[in-house]
Amino acid sequence: MSFLAVDTVSATPVAGLRVPHDLAGEPRTFEDLREVLAALERSLEPDAQAARALVARASAIVVGVGAQAVAPIQGGLAPWQARKLRKHIDENLDASLTTAVLGEMVALSASYFGRAFKATFGETPHAYITRRRLEAAKNLMLATRDPLSQIAYQCGFADQSHLCRLFRRSAGVAPQAWRRANRLAA
């Protein structure tokens, strides 16, 4: 609020507007926001229609109405890098996917890639790939009658026991029991 405590055109204080030291220790409320926006509107009287439009836009931004732009994640991957990686991982779940190879795809070192990936996706590359493989395995279990060993191979797991161990850890139930329960429900 300190940036609105003074009218920037005339450099005079705006009457009735609380300054930051008045707000110390006090939670800011929507009433404070309304007060600031009203003072802004009064200070821009020469072009009232434009001022009202700017105030409405500022209100929408502050409240979050109509805010569509997503702020970039500090230290994360660029949007094009995230899209490229997501597509590559989904298309190559059955192959070996190492952080070194994935990092090379987006021109990053393996160590920096790991940090940037986690900042962007919220989990490590290994955890993300494992989760995507388990999701693919669930889809195949519901869509086909293939044996679990074949599904494990198609999804990039080392063998059926690898799939079963990770599936049980994730879903809390064995893959075959999950398959039976969800096939009956579908």
C-alpha cells in the first residue's frame, strides 16, 4: 500500500489513505483494498472511464478473477522444455530413460536438470517416470487381457515382480486384485 499513499502525479499524500506504518501488525482486508482502489480512482479523475477500467483490471488481478497467465517457476524448466520432456517420456516409457539423456534433450547438465525438473513437475525424474509407467500399466490392465508380465514389459518395468512391487506400494493392493476390482466396476 505504500506505493499508493502518495499521488504520483502531484506528489501529495492522498487524504484518508492509511500508510504502511498504520497497518503494521494488522491483517490486510478487502476493505483496505477497496479503500486503495477508491483513492486511485479519485486521483485519476481527468480520464475517469480509463481510470475505472484500470481499477477494474487491477481488482481482477489482485482478487484472481480472470488471471490466466501462470507465473514461471523460479529455477524450473522453460515451458517448451517441459512439453518436450513430457512428450518424450510418454512416448518412450518402455525404454531406459536416464537423467543424463533427458538433460541432453533440453541442453542441461544432469545435476541441474534434476533440480529444474523437480521444480517444474514437483517430483524427481525417476518418481515422475515411475508414476507415468504405473498409470500406463493401469490403463493396459483395464483395456486388455494381456498378462501382467507383458504389461510390465510394455511399460518399461524390468519384470513382473518389479511392476507388482511398485504397484502395491503405490495403490496399496496387488495389480491382479486391482484389475479384477476395477474391471468389474467398469
